[in-house]
Amino acid sequence: MTDLPIAVVRGGTSKGVFVHLDLLPGDPGVRDALLLRLMGSPDPMQLDGLGGTHSSTSKVMAVGRSDEPGVDVEYLFAQVGIAEPIIELTGNCGNLTAAVGPFAVDEGLTGQTDGLRELVLLNLNTGVRIRSRFEIAGGRAVEEGDCVIAGVPGAGAPVVTDYLDPAGSVTGKLFPTGSRRDRVAGCDVSIVDVASPHAFVRAADIGLTGSESPDELNAQPDVLDRVEEIRSAAAARIGLQSAAIPRMVLVSTPASDDAHLVIRASSMQKIHHASPMTAALCTGAASRLAGTIAYEAAVDDGIGPVRIRHPKGMVEITVEVDGVHVRSTGVVRTVRRLLTGTAHVPIPTPNHDPEPSR
């Protein structure tokens, strides 16, 4: 049995288990087996672990100090499979990234004093640096406030995260295929890599209005199969073998003028209940890049934040684009630590050996 100090933290519309990076095994195979046992995978109920049976609640963030110049904190994100023994390390989680800075402060990993403070985070999955700004009082990150975000009950203190030079995070290119639009699996697709790679498709091109609820879409195996067919073909097109990356984003033009764009995004072969925040960040940038499917679907004058409607409401994404240079993309989230304690993790056995990390 391994005793592992943990915190369970909500960041944005996701929830995950946070650990100290230096407490995880250095061997990738041993580490992945430990994370599967920690979360209770593979099992659709994740009954024997801390996973929440949903892609938004089956996540681990490993956070530590950084020796990288100009960086305060570095972290590794693991998307943990639920029914399958998969540890996905290819991309990042934008929602839980908002919680990395506050967790680091609360755990004494930084020397920040009280007041409005700024940390620079390094995501080890993608190499992208993120500027995180939030309030500290009494040596801890402030959680209470009047900031409300769609998909989260109540209000909290704002945490601003700005992704700096986020293009090419995984593939090394803003447009991984070299084109702003491609024909993939019989469908027009724009593959854009900002914060994480995403494949944009018109909802109408796969027979949808774009206003369907996640429950409606997840109850239609033929729709999920078609979304995954396009997603996996897009992954192959850009040289990735990943169950998670690129995510699919189905876009449609809003019926009213309160939003610039409407999306339905996928996560681990399901339609997300709200939006993965990396999907919203990438969508915001793509909607300002002429020639992409997101750009053509958006009703946007190019001024101010990009307002994106998802199934739980609206999110505003700040974008700085200079030609084809995406300088930054950012979002405001709220964060709350739900639990601090010790996880008792059985030593992994051969029956729990994971598939190789993807």
C-alpha cells in the first residue's frame, strides 16, 4: 500500500486529484499504474478509486517547483481513462490549469506574499507557459468572491490564466497540416493547434443543428461514431496516436447576437457537458484566423473577447492575434479546494498494468 498526500480541487468546470510532482514515481510505467489505481480505472464506476466516472472528473495534476528560468511552477496533466486503462499525457486541461497556481501557493511551493499576484506556470505536456493571476490573503489563495462562471454553482474569486505563445503546443505548428482547411474522413475540417490541437467541423456537416444537448448527442451512437471517425482520422493526419487529441469541436453560427459562436466539443469519445477549456481557448483563436471553419461560422467584429456559447452557458476568451501569430489566449475561472488528505493506493499488480501512455 502506498500513502499519497493529495488534494481534490475543482478548477472551472473540471475536478481532479492534485499531487506533488516529486512524489510520483520516476518510472513512467510505474507512475501510470499508480495513477490508474488512484483513480479506480479501468472501471466505468471507478468504484475503487477517486475518479468521478466522467472525463471532466477523471484527471490528475502533478505540481512542483521549477528550475526553468522565468518559471515559478511546473505541472504535468494526466487524463485518466475510465473504462479503459489509458493515461493520456498528450495535451493539457485548461480548467484545472486555473487551480495550479492556487494549489502551489497553498502547498508552500512558491514564496508569494499577500495581494494580487502573478505566477508563470509551465505545462510539461505541451511546453506552453501560462500567466496565472489571483489574490492571496493570509498566505493562501483566495477562493471566495463574486465571480460566476457558466456550469459551476455559486460564485468564487477570479483566477485569470493567459496562455503565452500557445500555438504549436503539441505539433509545433499553428496549422499542423500546413492548411487552414482539409478534407478528412469525407468532411471539411480545420485542424488548429492553440493550447492543444483541435479539429473544427461544422455541426451541419454531420447532420446536426449545433443546439443539441450533450445528453441527446451522447445517446446517439451513430453521432458519436461519426465524431470519433473524423477525430481519429484528423489525429492520424497530423501524426498522433491519441484517444484524446485532437479534440473535436462542432461549430455553428448563433441564432442571436449575444454570442459569437456556438460549440459542442468532444472529450474522450463523448460530448463534453460544457466545454474543455483548451477547446474554448483554441476556438477563440481559430475564430480570429481567416480561412478556418471557426472563423467562417463566427459572428465577430474582431474587437474584444470572443463570446462562445456551450451547453452550460457562455465563456469569454481573450485573444491576441497578429496575422498568424497567436500572442496569447486567456480565460477567467474560479477554483475551490474540496478536500485535503491521504490516498491509500494499493501497489499495482500485473492485472492493473496500463496501456502505454499516449
